[in-house]
Amino acid sequence: IERLWKFMRKKVIDTCFYRKFQDFKEKVCEFFTHIAQYKQELETLISWNFHIPKTKTNFY
């Protein structure tokens, strides 16, 4: 989730200033509606190789 959020920020939030919340909301919704166009970029960020730390609450 954090990587997707950072990527979305870089593409939508950091590139423009939105005076109205509605404009911001529309841009974010547009990003997720057309997320397929970012497939190659996202594949490099998101992988299944992540570490799950051992704690008392997970039983792995």
C-alpha cells in the first residue's frame, strides 16, 4: 500500500496544486480508473518478496 501511495503521489499530487478538493478527488479517481496505463512502472515497485517480521501475534 505504501509503495502504491508513494507512486500515486508522485504522479498526481506532486505534479500539480489543487485549489479545490473536488479537483484533487477527481484526479485521484482518474488515476485509479486508468491505473492499467502504469502497469509496467508498478510491476517494478510491487512484488511478492516482502519480509513479515515474527511477532507474538503471527503464527508463521
